Amino acid sequence: MILTIDRVVHQTAKAVLVSFGDDEEVWIPFSVIEPESLVNLEEATEIDVADWFVKKEGLECYED
């Protein structure tokens, strides 16, 4: 699923912390992000994340 994000807050070796508005930040493991979404991640406004992860984390409301 393509998620619309506001910004990348922080990155580690294994995950990225993204912001969805002012009130929600979620850690997303790189292993569930499609490789093409990792290119220029710092500037991204959308990322392609595995469907099962989006559902598990309840992020469907941020689906593009």
C-alpha cells in the first residue's frame, strides 16, 4: 500500500520513523518497505509498505 507521509523524522540501520501529521509517528522497518521507496527517502512524501504491516499497525487511513 502507498502511504502518504508528512516527513521522515529519524532513521536507524533497520527502520525509519515517519510522521503522519502532528500527532502520529510510526516506526516502519525497512524490511516491509518496497526498495523503490527507499530511494531519496528523506525527501519522500509517499512510501510503499507491505499491506500486512499497514493493516497490523492500523495505518489504512494514510493510504494514498
